[in-house]
Amino acid sequence: MADVFGTQQTKINTVPMKMGDVHSMGGRMRVLSDSYLVPAASLVAADDVIVIGTIPKGARVWEAHLGTSASSGSGTISLGTRVTDSAGTTTTAVAGLLAAAAHSSNFNRSIESGQTATTASVVPIAYPDGAVIIAVVASTKLTSAVTVTVTIKYTID
């Protein structure tokens, strides 16, 4: 039986040795996490954006999680990004991480291994220009007193 090696291990086995990618071999996992409590007046309506935070340039997202503390009612929530490139152009991907869905009691959704809102892709999801992580209310108002929680796990090269 013969050994075969993955891409990163092949780099390490060459002479002279090449360094493996830090995000794949012992890199530090970083976390961006925040929550938002929908006001009692239920002011969060369709097309409103909850800004979660910013991941830095060069970030690679390995996992994204969106959860609610209770039913979001008929309101749906998606998880996306706003990316401003070096030319100053901002692109918003409303469902870039998770497609819109209504959340039932304690409903949680997450991407892992690079699954996007609609298709599976190669991990990780790279953001060379960084990104602002946003949760977007896609339809009607959210139920008041619901806590929306987002956690992003990422590495930086």
C-alpha cells in the first residue's frame, strides 16, 4: 500500500520544503459574533439590514451561523456581505452566505465546508477585500423581542 499526499502535505514534503498555506495548516480560527434584539415596537421591516461586523482583508470564511431565539414570524432573514473593492465599488450579496428563510422557535442555520446559500463550493469562501457581514430582513416585519444571533468563523492568511 502506497501513501499519497494532499496539496499542503506535498508542499511540505518537497526539497527544498515549501510552506503550506497558513489557513490550511495550523492557522488561527477567528470569530466574529454579534446579536440584535428586535425592538418591542417591531421596527425592523422588509429590506432593513442588521450590520453584524467586518471581517478583514484576506479573510476566508469557514463557517457562518444564523440563529433566532424564537420565531421570527413571517419575516425572513438572509445572511450576506457588503464588499468594497480597491476601486471603491461596493457590492452587496444579500444572500451571499445563507438564503432567506423564516425562522421558527430556536431555528438555527449554518454553512460549513464552503456551502453557499444555494450551492456547495470549495472551502473556504475567500474575501480578498474583506467584507461587512449583514443580516437582511427579506420580507415583512420581524416579531418583536426576538434575538438574532450571527457567528462567523474565519482565518486570515
